[in-house]
Amino acid sequence: MYKIKDVFNLKLGIVGLPNVGKSTLFNAITKAGAESANYPFCTIEPNIGIVTVPDTRVDVLSKMYDALKTTYATVEFVDIAGLVKGASKGEGLGNKFLSHIRETDAIVHIVRCFEDENIIHVEGKIDPLDDIETISLELILSDTETVKTRVDRLAKAAKTGDKKSLIEMNILNTVLCTLSDLKPVRSMNMSVSDKEIIKDIFLLTSKPLIYVANVSESQLSDIENDKYINIVKEFAKLDNSQVISLCAKFEEDLSEMDDDDKLMLMEEYNIKEAGLNKLVKASYSLLGLMSFLTSGKDECRAWTIEKGTKAPQAAGKIHTDFERGFIKAEVVSYDDLITNTTMLKAKEKGLVRLEGKDYIMQDGDIVQFRFNV
């Protein structure tokens, strides 16, 4: 009997200035009840919430097989205290909280794009670009300190002729030059091998970034032409980052409703997709992730893998023995199975394939792995 691995958690760190809607959005997408208040630093310890990734394919398969268990892919959100100018030097709640997002897969930067005289802005004005640059600078300064500390330590080993230390030190000196120009590490054209060498210092500005433009409900009707959102979009082009727009307060209201009321309110505002769905899709796209599926009476389940993953490595996500003893993968696409209504009919039409070790998994593949150990 094989014990199945825990589901892979995509981990996203939420950052932003105080009072931009960070904790409101966190509450909405996780329903975890993180405290939200109209003053800085209401989030004293990092709030962590794990949510399931909405996937109608899993729902359909679960009903088809009358599965005893349904398991979705998951995303872990880490919400830290609002940062202010000087955070990297200890201002506000300081650099301590930046450490909470060092091991996340990507950073979600909430940017205030709404005006509300009842909600104070820490800088006294609504300026999305200035807010972005403030947070970006703090992350760059924090990384600078991290790199300098590492270089100082490596220099001692490099003097003894340690080649590995010398190689890493040379890479980090190049990184330091980029940071000195106030540019993030992700803007560098680094080789895969160089990235691998320095990955264990978890540089904040090396992480993929998603900007979330937080608007008011009154802006939802003409969100495509909103001046603040367009400012964020233009900046994101230079940063090679993604942008989604939503109203955190609206999302929080939705999270407290049943499905019928939720659909009615979304139709009223012409909202086609909930904020969580948009954020998850943007994250998967940014990180090059996708899901394959396993199905049966016992369980229907989604598994998160990187695009380009081959069948044996996908099998290894379920259990290391599946990868070690991999023989073949029996594969049918989700669309082919649903079109033909049953696995038997799909097989009769030759749509169920046996794939070998070089098969590259596709999003929505329904797989049964054959292995022997």
C-alpha cells in the first residue's frame, strides 16, 4: 500500500503599503479572518491561509466516478504586515517581516488604485506608481543586504582557493551591480545554472511578480479605462510582470454569500470571474504551471506540475516509487473523455494512449501510471 504525497502547495507572498487592501483581499480569498483595520500594522504576525484551486474538471470527474474523495490543487497565501519606506532598515515593523516571504514562489503586490477619504493613505496621496516604487525599493535594499552578507562570507572561502565559493561570489557581485542600479534580480538575463547556484539565498526581487490593482466598487463598471489601473499596467510592461484588477471589498462580500447570491451580484456588476480564480490563473501562467488529473472511484484529484514535465517526473509527484519504477502512462485528455462520456468509449475510439518516459505532460491529462518496483 503506497502513501500518497501531500498536495504540492503553490506559495504566494502578499505585500503592499498599509491600507491598500491586503488583509481585506486575504480575508476574501481564504476566509481566514485576518484582522483588517484602518491603521498600519494590524497584521502583526504573518497570516497564512491555504485555499483550493477552483477546477471544474475535478468536479466533473468526481461526479462521473461518484468518487469517495475529491482533492484539488492548493495555493498557500502568506499575508505580511504593511511595509513602509525604510522597512529594509527597520522602519515600521521592519525587515523582520520580509523574511516571511523569502521562500514563497511568487510575490503578489497589492496596489491601491482607489480614492476614499475615510481610509488614510500612509503617504497622504493616491499614487500607484509611487507606491510600487516604494515597495520595490525596500525589496531591492533588503536583497542588497542579503547579497553583501553572503559575498563577505564567500570571500573568506574564495581566498583559500575554493572554486565553488569563487563562482558563486562572481555571480553575486554581478547581482549586486544590478541591485545598485535599483533594478530587480528578475530583470537580469541569468543562465539556468547561475540561478541554481544562488537559489538558496531566496532573493526577493528574483521572484516572479503579480500586481493586483485594488479598486473601489464604483470603478468596476469601467475598469478597462481606469486611469490608475492603466498606470500599473504600463509599469508592469517594463517589469515583465502580470497585472490583475479587482475590488478587494467586493471579493470579501462575495466570500460571505452562497453560490446563488454570489452569481447574482457578479452579474449585476458584470464580473465574469471571481478574484481568486483570476489570481490563481495569473500565478500558474507566470510560473509556468499546469495540472494533470487522476480519477477513479476512490479519489479524483488535481496535481500541480511545471509545464514541460515528463511522465516519470509527473508520476513522482504522486509517489517516488511511481517514478523509480515507471513503465508507461495511460493517458487521455480531459476533453476527449468528456466528449465520449466514458473511459470505455474513449478507448474504443483510440483516444486513450500508452505513453513512455519521453512523453511531455499536457494540461488536463487524465493519467494512470504503470510501474514496477
